[in-house]
Amino acid sequence: MMSLLGLLFFLISMALSLLLFVLWIWMLIDCVKYEPSTGNDKIIWVLVIVLLNGIGALLYYFIRRPERIKQMGQ
């Protein structure tokens, strides 16, 4: 029973890690591709995403991305 529970925990944690990695790549590409090059916003957000990994990608997704879409339509 204990090894089954350990295997289940391992599989769930691997799936969550993979999803977070995909989100990180998606947000990094989104930032580089669609963030305007005027000012330092693009550089700052790329650094936030790269240095804070999953948390940085989540911050970009929930804070900056909706604002950019509202302003620029992308």
C-alpha cells in the first residue's frame, strides 16, 4: 500500500512539474514575442520569468498578460 501511495505521489508531482514547465515556456515565448519593445518592460518581465521560474510565469500570466491584451489586443 505504501509503495502505491508513493508511486501515485510521484506521478502527480511529475505531471504538475511538466505542466508548470510548459506554462513557463509558453509565458517566456509570449513575453518575448508580444511584449512591446519600448521601455524596459520586456527585459524586466523576461528576467522575472527566467529568475523566478514557475512563480514568475504565473505572475506574468495573471498580472501583465491581461493588461497587455487589454491595451494592445494581443
